[in-house]
Amino acid sequence: MIQAHLAAEVRGFPVFVHTIEHPDGLVLVDTGMIDSTPELDEEWQPVPHPENIPRDVLCVINTHLDFDHYGGNRLFPGVPIHVQARELAREDTIGAWLDFPGATYVAHDGEAEVLPGIRLLPAPGHTDGHQVVVVETPAGTNVLGGDVAYTFRELGGGATEGQRLVLALGALTWLAHTARPHVPRPD
């Protein structure tokens, strides 16, 4: 089962993180935000909702390292955090949010299976190292898309490699800024 949790709002847009109920334990996809910085406050006006971020997780997967997707990573010292190596190499992250005591990053170079039925697929576009999470459930395939697109309309345009990948999967897709999943269709 996949569930969305409101973890922040940025300029009025909701930011959802997602949990995957796996037989081995709960998997968290993205971590929202637990606080902000004066620079972020001025430009983005974020409102963190740390109370909504699930804590008892087996592992974390970051779709990418934008502030509203990894700002809660510090809640998970010692917990494996899966991310593409290209994202870890970014220079525009907030250092203290990325490098914290107990940070346990698992860097991937391309496609990887995190647990049986949970795969990571590189989906560049929003960032070079963006990845989506493909989850096989008894009801079918689901894609946790992060910011592969902000809306399903944008996703349907297929403007990036990552968007075209998700469209080709033809699966129920969850985006970080929409409350409910849809099966995306090309425009």
C-alpha cells in the first residue's frame, strides 16, 4: 500500500512524501522539510509540516535533492537513504541538511533494486540525478515520481527523458505536488 503525507507547502503548493508498506518494513520516499532558512523563506515561503513525516522507517529514498524533498533527512540518522550518485554530487544543496551526524547515504549509479518489488529508475529532467521509484503491488505497478513533473498535464507533455520514461511505464503515478495518483497519458 502507498500513502501520501503532506510534508510541506512551498508558495502554496503542497509537497507530499510517500510511504510504501513493504513486508520488510515501511519505506519513505522523500522527507519534506523540518525547518527553513532565511534565504528559502524570502524566495520560496516554505511552510514545513514535520509532524506529518513518518519516522519509523526501514529506509528512505530521495527522488532528488531539492530542499523540499530532503530537508527532513536529518530525522533519519543511521537509516539508509537511497539516492543517485549524480544528485549527491550537486553543489547547490544545504550542507547541514545533507551532511548530518549519522547520515547513511547509499549512492546508486543508475537502476537499482532497493527491496524486492521496489526499484529505482533514473529519470533526468527536473535535475540530472532525479530518480523515480517503481513499486510492484498486488494491484499493479505504481510509480512514485517526485518532481518528474509538477502536474499530470505537464507530465503528459513528455518534455524530458524522465517524463517520457514515466509515460512509457503507463502505471498509476504519484507526484510530489498532487494529492492523488493518476495513470498519466501523453498529450
